[in-house]
Amino acid sequence: MSNAPVFDIDPAAFWQDPYPALAAMRRTHPIAYVPQLGATLFTRRAHIVELEKLTEVFSSHQPQGLMNRLMGHNMMRKDGAEHIAERKLMLAALGPQPVRAHWEPIFRADTQRVLEGLAPRGQAELVADYAMPVSADALRALTGLTNMRWQVMDAWSQAMIDGIANYGGDPAVEARCHAATAGIDACITERLPALQQAPDPSLLSVMHRAGLPEASVRANIKLSISGGQNEPRDAIAGAAWALLAHPDQLQRVLSGQASWRRVFDEYVRWMSPIAMSPRRVAQRYSVDGVTLEPEDRIFFMFGSANRDEDFFDEPERFDLGRSDSAAHIAFGAGPHYCAGAAASKSLIAEVALPALFARLPGLRLAPGAAVRFGGWAFRGPLSVPVAWG
């Protein structure tokens, strides 16, 4: 076990808002062992950007980790040549070129369909009524699992997210995760024959055609669903709330002073939807007086790094005028940089956010709306009631 100083947290308070505790860690114990999480946390940007690249020390391969046990051995939990080979296949389906040429028009059509259904209502709950179906429809197309309803896609994604963040070992959470992965496996089995007859650019089709072992195909589809639903969902609803809650910043966008891409970058810096990535210490290593031992569990706290006072000016402030938004590491900072980043940026910044404000004129937070956020490993708004017209 490492000799890192101990920093205690209140798990409930940390789930409701981790940023005060993370700020305290950055000030006093930037590398700290948190007994309530059973891990040593790295909270400063400089450490994470440097150390995430040292895969021979900070290994993604975690045979006993929650993700491996619950979802299968996917590319996110592999390093070196094995990771690179599977990553290339993911990028063949999700890289910038296929996103622009194939996926973005599908995102636009699906998003407009959702908005046309919402527009006459005059009010909605942005997470459940807009961000959730838009994100899930995109993921149905990207994965190739068009035989799955968007409501099921979201529910199973959340069950896996809860499962791989279940460091307290709640058996009910684990059971829901197992049920979700079994359902995904059934959908994959059902879709494969059709994709063999008529291949398409989806992840399932691309990986299967390339001859990737079926266990890896299934694990990578589950990985894509676990990260590819909650992050866009939470970023769409969260960024819309951030603009509505900061009218001066919204005006920057509507007047053309700030782009929708700037909105995206600043939001995921300020309120990182995927705020933590775990690692296993593969060999003894010392950094800034802290010695880490083999098999220690490490959490790289991306959400904390994105509010590091040593790098960002007034990091607690949502500000589209800042010049350093794009320096966020919400997608990671090393070889495991999110393979779905291009699809996420396209869906959120090019499609979902501009379409929302264009189609629903007068969009505003509902009177008396109490918007709450939750989560520390994965973070997003729980409900964003809005009205328009």
C-alpha cells in the first residue's frame, strides 16, 4: 500500500458535490489515499497529464477491476499493442472522417425528430425528454444495436455505469449491472446475422468484419454503451442548463462571440461528465515523496484536473471568454484518450445544443426549478425542467 497521506471524505457529500473536497486535496494533499474509496487519488492536472502516459507503471489492465468483472475485458482495460489494435477498429467506426461523412447526418435527423415532438408542449425535462433520447438514438446507430429501444439503451447504460462505480459493493447495484450486460449480449446475438448479410459502418459491424474475437467485440460494445450514453446525455442537458443559468454566457453564443464548440469545451472542463479513470500500479514507483506499491489502486481525477488552479484561471467559474477551455482533459490525456471523442463533439456541439436553442425559442429554466447534480466518477444533472415560447 502507498505511503500517501490519508484524506477522509463523506461519501454522500462527495457524490452530491466532490469539488470542495477535491479543491482541498489539491491545496494540501494532491496525492492522497481516500479510505472510503480504497484508492489513492491524483488531483492535479500536471501529475495526471504526465503519469497517464506511463502505462508500464499505471496500468489499465485490471483483471480484478469492476469493469473487467462486470462487462468483460475491453480495450479500455488493455495496454500496448493489444489496446492499439482494438483502438484502430474503434476509430475506423468513430473517427472524425466517418463521423462527418456518415454519422452526423443521422444525428441531425434523429435530433430534429425528438425536437419536433417536444416543440408543441412548451415545457419539458431536458434530461429525460431531450438529452436522453438524443444520446441513446445516436448510440443505437453507432453501435449497430438498432434492435434496442432508446429507453432500454439509457437504462442499461446507467446500470453499467452504476456497476463499475460500485466501490461500496452494493449487491443490488451489481445485480442490475449483470442484467444489463445480459440484455446487451442478447441484442448483439440477434443483430449479428443481419450485419453479416448487410455490413454497415457501425461498431458491431466493423469489429466483427475485422475478425476481432467475439468476447472482445461484446466487451467493447458494452464499453461504448457505458461511456457513450451517459457522457453525451449529461453534457447536453448540463451545458444547456449552464447557458440558461448564465444568461451573459448564453448571449455570447447567440451574438456569435462564442462558438458552440467553445460551449462544449468549457462545460466539460467545468463539470466533467467522466471525472475519474482508475489505474492499477504495475511496479513500485515514487512521485513527489509518495511511494506507490504494486497492485495499489489509483484514481486519476480528471474532474479535479480540469479545475486545477495552477493551470486554469478562476476554474470554478463557467466562462466562455476564457482562452484555456480547450486544454481540458475530460477525454483523458494519454494513450487511452476517448476513442468516441469525435462522435461526442459532433453530437453535442454541432447538433444537439444548437438545434435545441434554434427550435425552442425563448428556452428558459422553469420557474422555481431546482437543478441538482450528482456523481463523482460520472457526473451530470439529475433533472433540468425548462419552458419555452
